[in-house]
Amino acid sequence: MSGRSRRIVTDVEEVATVAALTHDAEGIVRQGKAAFVAGALPGESIRFRRTRHHRQHDEAELLEVLEPSAARVAPQCAHFGVCGGCALQHLAPEAQLEAKQIELRENLERVGRVSPQEWLEPLRGPVWNYRRRARLGAKFVIKKDRVVVGFRERLAPYVAEVQRCEVLSLPLGELIAPLAVMLNGLSIRHRIPQIEAAVADNVVALVLRVLDPPSADDLARLREFAAGHSVRFYLQAGGLDSVRPLEGAAGAAAPLEPLRYGLPQFDLQLEFTPTDFIQINAHINEALVSRAVELLDLTPSSSVLDLFCGIGNFTLPLARRAGRVVGVEGEQGLVERARHNARLNDISNAEFHVADLGRAPEPGLPWLTDNYTHVLLDPPRAGAAEVLAAVSRLNPRRVLYISCHPGSFARDLGLLVHEHGMNLVAAGVLDMFPHTTHVESLALLEPRGPKDPVRRAPDKRRME
């Protein structure tokens, strides 16, 4: 919680009905001063106690669910409620999606003052064992005399001690406990604070952040674990440029098979490093790429600009349908991987450029000098506000915006509609992160004609 707060010492218990969910998946009680109650769901009658004061609301402890929601389900994970990796396992998956759709709609109306002409059907996929990228904490706990591995606890800065994870892709989700036992046997067990995990189609990669170099015996233990569990270890002694495979640390010269994932519907294989950004959910990523190509409605004469292109996750499928695609990304290493992936898949109609998309692009840049018929945006959480004016000047037929943050998404869609003369044709959510509060969305925009009205969301303040 942000802002100043103070703890409440009270035995006063209250009974109320939960009105809604916060963006952190806490139940909102509007009885007197608003209270946020972790674990409570909309529509439920609950008994609760306020535990901490904030200026605008109180935090509260859920004591009992008197009348449960029809959407309440038993969490599948034994660690739910302690582990901070998930926040919504007690809410049925369909109801989770509905809550995310509501959050997107409210953000579009409140922040962007826009409403789409059409709401897209949500993209759904498996809700368990879906997560192929994760950053796990590791900690040698003196009081327990052992290493624990997992996500951070929900209400504390500690590493949650878990035995397995129900949302991590297999076999990673079942390796938590064995990994902790192995790390506990290392001489540097107290000097490994973090593990970056990536589940590729061909191997599980684990990047150990090591604050001290491992001993020869440590290296032998790591190799034994890697062989026994079919994983590949990397060591990271400093920044991202220090990441090296364990085999390299041991002096082996044989080249490693690259990490890769496929987009079979486009006959593509993409290679990446264990710390590169890739979409968390492989199933949803495949569905999202297909929907992006479908919504852009490309032809062999189409020319597409793909901003924030990464390793080519959208660029290369677009190149299968369009005449020409230009990808732009701020990180040199990702651009190098994108160029490599184009060569790997025999794609000659895609090119890539390095540019800082966190600021307005200067006129005359080589990737801004051509006429584009389509633009795809897939920015990080901060959004793409700095490049929207440049996108508008290109006057594309269609713009597809993919977002991982509903607030910046709504802001940017509002700018495109109200300042840059576009219509919000369609919008919707995708279930990239089941059981979490992350809201992933996409929107299709087209230029507004001279007679097209601006479709604004109703001003609720005036209505009230």
C-alpha cells in the first residue's frame, strides 16, 4: 500500500457485503470508510476486522466468509495465501477474466475517455503450468538452517518456502524442492539470492545470481543436478552481460544448443538467451500472434512497422503475410537476436533497427522515412506515449496496440483517439497470467474519417 499508514489496535468486528475487487485482488467494503480485505470476493457477506489506517481506506483482515460467492473455488496450490506468485486462485478462471475485462473497461472510460466499437472475445488458454519465465528468490534461512526457493511472500519481503508451483511450466514447477535441497549443499548457499528461469521448447534454463564464485565441488554438484533433471545452469556474477553457461565456467568448449520456442502456425522457430524477454504464456502467445495477424488484415502489398519488436515475436509472423516489415527495439542484443531469427527462418523481407523508443523519435530516422500501411505496438508497462505522434504522422490504415498495463494502455488509446484522429475499433483482454492480477490487452485502431464521430465513453461525473 502506498502512502502513510498506521496500525489499528482493535477487537471490533464488522459484517458487510463486498462490493468489488481492487487492482490487487482485495475485496472492497464500502461500509463507512472503505476497507480493502484480502481474500474476499465481490458479492460475499464477510466478517472482518480493520488492521491498518490509510488516508483514503483501511486495510482489513478477513475473519470469516458468511455467504461465499458462487465464483469462489478451492485454491489448487497448498501455498496460496502465503506465496505472492498468485492472487486469484480462490476465484474461478472465468470470473477472473470477467474481472479483468471490467478493469480494462473502467480504465478506458476513466483514463482514456474512450470506448471501443466492439469488444473482442477474450483469448483463453490453460490456467495451470503455463508460466515459462519467472524470477525466483533464493535464501539461506539461518533459523531453518536451509535454503528456500520460491516467489516472495504476499505480505512480507521474505522468500516463500514452497515445495512445488502449480503455475510454472513443467518440469520447472516440480523442481522447486529438489533445487532448494541441491543449493543447500553448496559452499555458496548463502550467496545465491536469485534464480532466473526460462522454459524453452528444448530445455529448462536456470540462471543463478552468484555473489561469490562457486567452488570446484559446487560446480560438480550443479553438473550432477543438471544431468539428473535435464536442466541447463547459467551463472551470473554481475550485470546481464556477465551471464555465462555453467559449461563455460567449467572450461568446456562445445557450443550449446540455443534456447528456442516455436510459432508452428507460421512455421517459425525463434532462438533467445535465458534473460531475454519472451511472452510468459506460450499458448496465449501463439493465439495472440495469430489474432494480431488476423486483425491487421495484411496483404503482400502491406508494409508494417513493429515497434518494441524484441526478438521478432510479432515481426517474423507479420513478414509471412506482408510485403515488408520493419522492427524497432531499444536493446541492441534483442535486435541482434531478431536479425538472427530472420536468417534462421529464411525471412528476407524483415529488417531491424535499434532506437530509444522511450523518447520522441527525431525526424529523418531511416526507419521513419518510408510509408507504412500498418503499425504494431507492444511496449513495456510504461506505454508508448512518446512515439504516438510519430505513428500518427505515418497515417497507417490500421494500428494494433498490445499492452501489459491497463493504465498506460488507456492513456495512450485516449491520445490516439482524441489528439491523433483515430477510431478505437476493437479492444479486449487475453489471459496471459491466470491467477494473477496482471491485465494484458490489445486494441485495433483505424484513422477517423471526416464524417466519423468521436466515440467517447460516457462522462460518469456528469451522469451522477
